[in-house]
Amino acid sequence: MEIATPRDRSGTFDPELVGKRERVLNDELDRKILGLYGLGLSYADISTHIREIYGVETNDAVINAVTNTVIEDLRAWQTRALEPVYPIVWMDAAFFKIKHQER
């Protein structure tokens, strides 16, 4: 992801999401974005949550860049070969309160 920072002759500009001379977002922020995306939230909802949590504005391009990092892995997982048999154990129970000898 290319990041274009404005020229700052006096050295007072400090980016909020990506530090100076860095090319990746904060790993914690990436995990939050991916977690919210995995829950099915829209880009607008993710942006709202990030603003509420961190107080930082994000746009769709930033969220899209983060979610695109896992799309290839997601596609590979979705198209993986499935096992012919998956063992499953189903346990069920029912509890009944009964009165026994006046107790």
C-alpha cells in the first residue's frame, strides 16, 4: 500500500494511523478491522467503530487494503478439499426435578 504523506518543512506533521516512514498499519488495528469485517460489518460500520475505539478517521480505501490481505487465504480455505468423513459426537441431556420422600 502506497502512502503519500504531505511535505512538512518544519517537521510538525505526525500521521495518526501509520507512523512516519512506516508502510503498514498498526497490527492491533488490522486485527480489529479484520474481526469486524469477519462479523459481517460494512465498511461504514467498521469506520464508525474504529473512530469510537481509537478516535481516528478511516476511509474505505484503508479498510479495503486491510481486508484484501486475507482474501487470498479466504479463497484458498473456501476451495479446500474436504475430508470424506467428519466424526461428530452428539450428547444431549434432560434434567427433571422430582420429589422423592418429601424432599
